[in-house]
Amino acid sequence: MGILSLARKYDKPRLDKACKRAISFDLYSYQGIRNILEKKLEDHQLDSFESLPSHSNIRGTAYYAQEIRHDQ
């Protein structure tokens, strides 16, 4: 089965969106595009992640940029 055979089950606009999403992930397989369609991920925004809230237990980049001193 090929990618174009997915047009039998899914309409053309959905298939087009799924292919564009797959390309953005360098994903060119039938299985990958089919998974996007089955899970209805073709319309999900890639940049819609929220940042983490500020919390005293969350270490930021500054923490990991510090040199670790072993002579203490």
C-alpha cells in the first residue's frame, strides 16, 4: 500500500495536511502519515506548548551552566 491509497479512506485536505506535518518531521513513510491521520494530528500546532511555571524545584539553564567544584 502506498501513501496515495490513504486518499480512499481520508479526504484530500486531511491527507495534504498530514503530509505537510510529516515532512516537517522528516517523516516520509506510509506508516507515519497513516498514524498522523488515525490520531487526527494533522491540525495540531507544533508550537503550541506552554512553558513550565516558575517553581523552586525546577532548575533552569543557569544551574547547569555553573561549573561543579569537587574540592568542597
